[in-house]
Amino acid sequence: MTTTTSTANTSSTNTSATTNTTKTTSATSTTNTTSATSATSTTKATSTVNTMTTDPAEAVDTTREILDAVRAGRGDRLPALLQPLDVPARRALLTELTALRREVRGWDWNRWQEREEIRPGLLVAGAACQTGAAAAAAWIGARDLRRWGSAPADPLLTVLADRNPAWLADVAHRLAARAATAADDYRLIAGLVRIAGCPVPTTDAFVHGWARSVNSDPVALRADPHVRELVPRLFETVEPAPALRWHTDPDRPGYWPSVLAGLAQDGIVERRVLVDGCTARLLRGGRPNDLKFFLALLRRLALTPAEEREHIPDWTAMAADGPSPLAGYAQEVLARLAEAGELPARQLAEMSGSVLFRPEKKLVRAQLVLLGKALRRDPDTRDELLPAAAAAFGHPDTALQERALKLVAKHLRTQDTELRAELADQTALLSPVHRTLAAQVLGAAASAPADDLPYEELLPPAPQRRRLEPAPDSVAETVELVAALVKSRTPALTEFERALDGLVRHARRDRAELATALRPALADRWWHQGDRQAEPDRLHGIEIVAAAVLGCVRTAELRPVRQNPRGHGFTADCAHAAMGGAVLARLREAAWQILTAPLPFLLATPTWDTGTLEPQELVERLAEYARAGVQPTPADFAQALLRVRRDAGAAPAAAALGTPEGQRLAAWLTGGGEPGTLVRGVREPGPAAVHWWERTRAGVRRIVVETGERRVVQQEFPAAFRDLGRPHLEGRRCYHWQGEDELWRGVLPEDRETLAAWALPDLTACATTDERGGAEDLPRLAELGGPAGPVLHLAVATGLGARHTEDRLAAVDALLVLGSRGELDAARVGRDLAELLRLGTVKPNRLADSARTAAATGAYGTTWAVLAQALPALLEGAAGHRGAGEVLAVAADCAERSGATGPVPEGLALLASRPGTSQLLTQARRLHAATARTAAAAS
């Protein structure tokens, strides 16, 4: 390895002038010789630092001064203090700085101001003391040494300026390769590149920092020596540079597309680089907002016909798969090329086949117009273009189906026998309303299917419950399961129940063996350090029971009390807290029993993965308890009652046990402790009554359902469970997220009506505000036990109008689950939707999307049964409802395909009789015709 040294500026020792001259001459000679060697060497460069011997006493004083300056935040003094130090002195200082860095990292937040003052000087001093490029880059890039994100560029450039150029280049490229900090360190890296005279880095983060630094300033870009190397990289980074989204006004200075187009016009950047870079980046795809800049640049460049011709395959791909704005632009370019005769019929057909499958009606309509123009220019291309046009036969919009069919009818010739047969095969995609016209155009081959074939509803198979696996037989498997749960943020109900039952069983068999196996698996938990005794309230989930096994909690702190375990007189302020209190009480009770009188097993362990417990299985467990002389514990038995499936047939066997618990179970199975009544009403908006996290828009009314009192739970259950029986628990929203803890749903697996009432505020927020995720539990809620009553149906109806697609999909899944289980009252969901539409909770365009999704699964009859009841509310002033035409289109499609029965929605005939060609009126006439045909056929 070649090592270079530098000429000392001053002598650090108190010697004669002659001695100093001799040393300086020697150092200069060494530098010249080594520099010549470095120029031809291919080995890695090292730092150039002062090699003159520093007086030890003076070095100690200087080190102390530097450390004092760093601690005082006097970074301005550091360059002068660091310059005289030689390599040994710097190494000694680096040891002190490393110790100081370690000390600062250990400070708590009370010393944050002092930490912020020290950081810049510590970074500069440490970088100056590093001799290796890798170590210097690591020190400079360390997050814990940064004050506001970026490293102090000017001081660092000052203390590093005398280093070897190859070493500086190495540091610059290492810093540029640090994705987390390179953008913030652009000034420092650019300064190192300038001093070293090395090639500029082109990493993504460095390019982002460069774009932010020049900030689309035309003067700065023209003067930048690296503009030719870095502009092409703007199109190649994984994510577009954030600075490209700035200055979005095309008429104001600094608009990036205008500036780059100007650079190409002036010859500073090659125009082809911009054109090819934009098309390549657009072909990669991405979020629409990320593609706006590249599309705007293409428009600003105003491509020539030759440039457009060169990228025909690219425009075709963009038109097929790009976001709507990009597909529209590509379609415009291809239309210009087609009109100029530059787009062969084969390529136009290929492009049309893709575009006509897109859901955007504007693009499909424009493509059919383009095909019509091409067919008029050259009728001989119909063999290629008409089959492409037939791709629109399967479009969801029946108006576009009709337009495509009329285009085929206009250009088809009598002698086109083979073409007619090919097109007839595509008519199966048409809506039934258009098949008569298709038969007229294409002949008998396109006639409608036989009317005598009955409609068959296609629903997804009902979800199957899975039996819960038994508790682990071995201690090792139990420990593995517990360790996974302790480190899980969202434990699954099935794994939690198996682990809890396993801990209880193995603690009774041999607690010492269980503790020995559990101790190393949980050695990293804060409460399992030394002889520490943790407070149960600070432990989470199954940690409480595991800590009891290990003896890390005091028995007295787990002692069951008559009050709620979370505190004397505590009352849950929301349903989530009530369910969480029940889970916590059961955990504390299991931990208490392990320390006092271990149980053989738990009564409340579910039979099924939904959380439901079969009554006969509970009877058998109670019988085994009686044979073993074990008394059921209050919280465990209470949870078992809430989970057991209501089956009066098992009541005699429960009563025959002859125990108080058997009698209580028998009474519970035959009706005792039924869920409380549900009170439904409409709540008016109130600015003072709405909590900040609800953000319900002013003027929006909403349906609320409040749960009534459950007297048996209030009077006979343990204190921790009584909040579950309180009335009006729904009343207001809380800070909990719906679905935050799957264990909550396992508290009431046989009472989905109550769970639906408690979920309704989150569902309403998803429909009336920008919140998302409130409907994600609806499918699982539909799979639970208990009656599928009015509240669950209302919850599904509300979810169908959620703002975000994922929530609407969850509501559709819940609708189909209820349908496949034979529990769906479609008319009730429709009436709820009608009420929600009148209140403004559900918007027609969102309902249309949900209904379209449900129908696409094959559930046309179910979807029509829902919409038929919702349409009267939609038809009241339908012209003013955005998306009403879309709902009518889905309803008409479902009515046609399923052979709709039942009364014609009120107001439909009047709307269908109005003149006009809007989607609303067109679909109203279509739906009216479909229902009229069905009524006539039925009579």
C-alpha cells in the first residue's frame, strides 16, 4: 500500500530554526517522491496527515482543548486546533472522541440540548482523526452524530482539504453510497469531488440531493459541471427525485420540464437522452403521482413525428397498462400516427385489443372512434380491426357494448362469412339486452341462449370452521409457542389459546421443568433480569402467565379482587376496554392459579378457530373437574359461558352434573343471560359532541345502535366481565383501532350482533371520513356464531359504502359469506342502504363499485335483491346523485342475468319515460325493460 505524507506548516516542538528547516525539507522530499508513486499506483489511497512529531505534553494540551471545544459546541475552533496534530496524536484523540460519543449516546432525553450542541463538533473532530476512508465515511454518516440530518459541510471540507485526492474520492463515493444520508450530504460530497477532481457519484440518493440543491434553477444547471452526467440519472433512479414534484405551475420559472427542455434546446443536454429517458421511465410504471413529471416533460418536448414513430411499441404498452393520464397521452400519439398513415392496421388492432379491456369509459370510447376512422379510411382492414372492436363486447358499460356492436354492424359486409362467424363467437360477452341486436347483425350464430335454461346463482363456498388443535403435548413445543407469542404484536386467537392452555397444563405436571425450558427462551425480556419482580400491570398478554411460571411476579399482586383488576371502581369507557378487561382478568387468574393451586386444564379453551366452544365439550370438562375435585375458577368459567354455542339440547346433560356450574350452564343454554336489546336511532351532527379522532363532516347524520343491559352478566359474572353487560357501551368512539387485538373478538364469539354494534362507529367513519381499515373485520365477524340480526346487516350495508376500496371489498366478502351460509336477508341490507343513502352516509358511486364487485362473483340474484330495495331512495331526485347511473347499470345487468322477480322499484317507470341520452336515463330504461320482461314472463 502506498502511503503519502504532507509538509508540515509549522513545527509543533520548541527547536531551533535550523532543525525546523531540515525537517521541512525532508518532509517535502518525501511528499514529492510519494506523490509520484501514488500517481502510478492502483492500490487503495490512504490519508495525507501531518507526520511531524508532536511534543507529547503539547499534544495532551491540544487534545484537552479540542475536547473542551467539542463539549462547549465551539466547532469554529476545531480546524485550527486539529491541523498541527500528527498521526499518533490523532489516534490518541480518536480514542477520547469515541469514548465521548459512547457517553453522549447514553444520555437520557433530559440532556437533549447538550447533546445537540456537542454533535457537530464531535463529528468534525472524529472525521479529522480517521486515517482510513471507510472509517471516515462511517463516522461522517453516523446518524447519532448529526444535528439536523445533514453533516456540517464547510468545517468538514476545511479539516479534510489537505488529504490525498484519491483518499478524498474514496470517502466521497462511500458517502454517496449511503442511501440514508447521501441526499442530505450532497454539499459535502460535491465539495469532496471538486477537491479530489474525481468522477461524480451517480447513486440514487446523491442524484436526489443534487436535484434538491439545484432546485430547477436554469442558471445553476447551466453552470453545473456535472449536469450531463446527472440529468440522465433522473430517469433511472428507483424512486423519482422528490424535487421533481416542486414548482408544478407550468407558467412560473423553475418548472422542471421547461428547464430541462431548455437545456436540450441549448445543446447542454442531448434531446434524445430526455426523450428516451422519459419513455423508459414511463414504461417502468409506478404511482400516477410519480409519473406526472415524466409525462409533463414529454408534452413540453413536443415530440416530432419521427420521434413518435420510433416509440410505437412503447406507446402501445402505455396505452394498455399505464395509468389513465399516461394511457390517454399514448392513445393521442397513436391516433395521430394512425391518421397520418404511420400506424399499420395490425398494430392498431393489437393496441385496440388492450385498450378496450380497460375500465375507463373515456379511453374505450376514444378507441372505438379511432377504429371507426381507420375503417372509413381503409375498409379492407375490417378483417383485423372488427375482431379487435369486439373486445368491447365484454365491457361492464352496456352503452359501450352497444357502440361497439353498432360499429361492427356499420362496417361488416355481406360477403364476410368467416368474419361474421368469428364475431358471433364474441357475442356471449354481451349483456342480454344487446343479444337480439347481435342476432340481427350477425345472424343465427349470435342468437341469445335458450330461455328455458334456469338461472343458477353462483356464491363462493361457505367458510369452514377449523377445530382448534389441542394444547402442545411437550414442554418444548409449549415454550416455542409462548416465545413466539411474547414477541408478536398481534397474537392470533388460536395460538394464544393453545399456548395459555399449554402453560396451565404443564405447570401442574412439573412447573420446575417448564420454568427451566422457558427461562432461556425469554431471557431478553426486561422483567426477566436478575431477581426483579415485575408488576402485572406492566406485563402484556401471555407474559403475565409466563412470568408467574418463572416466579417473576408476586403472588399477592395477582390475588383476585372483587373490583375490576384494573383498579377499584374502574369502569370501561368503551367496548374495546371492556373486552380487554375480560382477557386480562382471565390471564391474571391463570397466573394466580399457577402460583397457588395449578389447574389441570382450562374450561374456556375454544373448540373452533372462531372462538366458539361446543356445549357438550364444556359439559365433559366440568365433569372431569368434578371427578378430580377441582373447583372451576370464576373468570375461566365466565369466559366459557360467553363462548359456548347456545344449544338447549345439551342442557339436560349439564344439569345432570349436579354441580352449581352445571346448573348455571343449563340455565344459560336454555335462555338465561340472553344478549341485551339493541336500540337503533339516527344521531344528528353536533360540533361539540364529536371527538377529535372522529372527524365526522358537519351536516352528516349517522345511524347509531346502542346495546341494552345484560342483567345476568351484570349480576352473576365476575367484576371484570360486568362492563360487557353495561348498557349504551357504543355511545361514542374511542382511541382503539378496530381489529387492534384479535383476542377481543374471542370474548364474544357467539354474539356477533353485539360485536357489530360496537364496530358500527368505525364503519361509519370509513364511509363519512377518510379513515380506513374499519371494515377489515367484517368477513370474520360474519363467520362468528349467534344470530345474524339487523345490526350485522346494517354493518355490512355501511361497509358497502366505505370510502376506500379495501374496506368495500371486506364488506362484499361479508355479504357473500352470509349469503353462502344461508343467513343473508338481502332485503334488509337493501332497506338499510336506502336509509343510509338518504342520510348521506353511503354515496351512490361507492355503492355501485361494491355491487359491481359482488355481481362479478356470479351473485347476480343476491346483488339484485339488495339493490331492488335500495333503488327507491336513489330514484328520489336521482339526477342530483353522482353515480346513480352506475348503480342503475349494475342493477340492470343483475336483473337481466338473474331473471329479476319482484315488484318494479318505485319511481323507475317515471324516470325511464323521460327523454335524454345520459347514462342515468339510458340505464333506467334498460332496467325498466328488464323488469317488465320478467314480469310479463311471470304472468
